Amino acid sequence: MKAFILDRYKKKQPLRLGEMPEPTIRDGDVLVAIEAAGLNLLDAKIRNGEFKALLKYRPPFVLGHDLAGTVIRIGRNVRRFKVGDAVYARPRDGRIGTFAERIAVDEADLALKPTNLSMAEAASIPLVGLTAWQALVEMAELKPGDKVLIHAGSGGVGTFAIQLAKHLGATVATTTSAANADLVRSLGADIVIDYRRQDFEKILSGYDVVINSLDGETLRKSLNVLKPGGKLISISGPPDPAFAKAQGLNWVLTQIMRLLSLGIRRKAKARGIDYAFLFMRASGAQLAEIATLLEAGTIRPVIDRVVPFEATDRALTELEAGRSKGKVVVELHSEGAAA
């Protein structure tokens, strides 16, 4: 099958369009003909080698964390899906590879595609939707009346998180450029901070939650926004000991995580603030709940552009430059649906 292949870890290493073996399916797997795949900064970070210690992918391998497509085969133990179902997913770590014509996905990671979305729209959702859900619903336990700051509101996670936070009844502030102010307001942002002209930490105070996806300086400044008892949740690091424990990392890596996050954890603790790192996990059950919100129109996809499969490598390079509003999606015209 055709796929975009990473031959070695290197910053800005080109992905090679080539042939990969057909996926083999286990008893609990679903074989999906991929019709659209979302691009994420996580793909670029893995390509650059930033997660080599945590995610043991051995080149050559296929990147890609978002998919929408059609079920073409099921394992003997699969009960929730049948051939012909339209589905979407974020495959679990260790089993990624959506920049390809087909993929085998664990049944537990898969959900039926929202009926009102196209394949491209559905493929834009899984990673950012699960990230926002796990940050706001699971970790922050956001409730009506809470105040939340969501950094980078015009990005993939930000556009979804703003809508989810508003659905949960929160007051939402976000940082973005002036050019994207109307977009984030249309998604429900109550307060919009132009990060180029304004210092968010001097404008906002008394917040319950901050979701950070930016650099370490932004993370530290975010402490000034939170009230005692508030929660600082970062999806861009640094990883903390709780993450290391959840991942089952060895003692050496656990100590590295402890040291990497020591500074921000100490600063947070001194202010009575809880710091946590989120590295989202696959969940078909959560995607099913998210599908309900999408079908109701409570949340809508935000897509910067849809490009052909052949443009995957160029699109990933452009995404890394950081100028996209919402998600970038590639469309495949796979022959797999006929398999």
C-alpha cells in the first residue's frame, strides 16, 4: 500500500512516498481504508526525534495520528463494528500510521464517524478532541462558572477546547493574534488577548484553569493568572513524575521527568497551584461522546485547508511553521475500500 514513510529521525526530515506492507489484523482489530488523515504538530515532533525516549518507533515507519475512513475487515473478536461502517479514530501509541492507505486499529480506539461530518471534517477531530476532552473534562473537571484560559486559541487544540469549555459552562479567555480574533470569538471565547500587543498575565487573574500548549515562558507566566487551588495543565511539557508512572517508564526516565518539571512544580506548589502534564491517550468511548456533541452542532470542526495525499510532506512542514487556523487534513483516494 502507498504510505508516507519516515526513514530516520531528523529535524525537518522529508517523508518519503513509497510502499509499505499491508497491515496485519489481530483478533481485536479493525482494518480501515483511510479516506482522510489529520496532521498534527505531534507528527513533526516525533519526526524530529523529540519523543524517541518515550515512543519506541523504529524507522522506517509511518506517521499520522488522525483518521477517518471505512471498515473493510474485522478481527474475530470485534463486536462493535462491521464492514462498511464509516469510522474515525486516533490510533493508540505504538500503532500509529494514518499517512497510509490502510491501517489496523484496536476496536477500543475506534468510534463511528459523526453522521453530519465529511471524512475530512471527521479526520480533523480525534487527537485535538481527545486532548481537549481529557484536559477539560477529566483533569480540570471544568464546571459551570469556572474561568479558563486556553492558549493558542486558533490552533487545532485551541479551536476545539474553546467550544468544549463553553459547552461546559465556563468563561473562556484565549490568546491569539489580532488576525484570528474574530474566529476565536465565533467559537465562544469571551476574552481575547492579542499576544503580540498584550501581556495576558497582566490582564487576567483569578482563573481556575489554564491549558498551555506553548513554550516554557508562557507556562511560567500562566501561574500569575491562576488563583490558589487552580490547575495548570500543559500539553507541551515538561512531563512530570505522574506521567512517567502512568507510562510505566523505568527509574532513569522517571528521574529525568522529575528533574525536567521540578522548576515549574515548585513554583506552582508555592502558589497552591496544581501542575500536570497531559499526553493524551486513545479512546473510542470518548470519541463516541464527542461525536454526539458534533452531531448536535455544539462543536464544529475548524479546518484551515484540505490537501491531496501527495502533498502530505509539504503540508506537515507548513504546519510546523505555525500559521494554520484549526486543522490541516489530507485526503486519500484509496483503493482499499474495494479490498
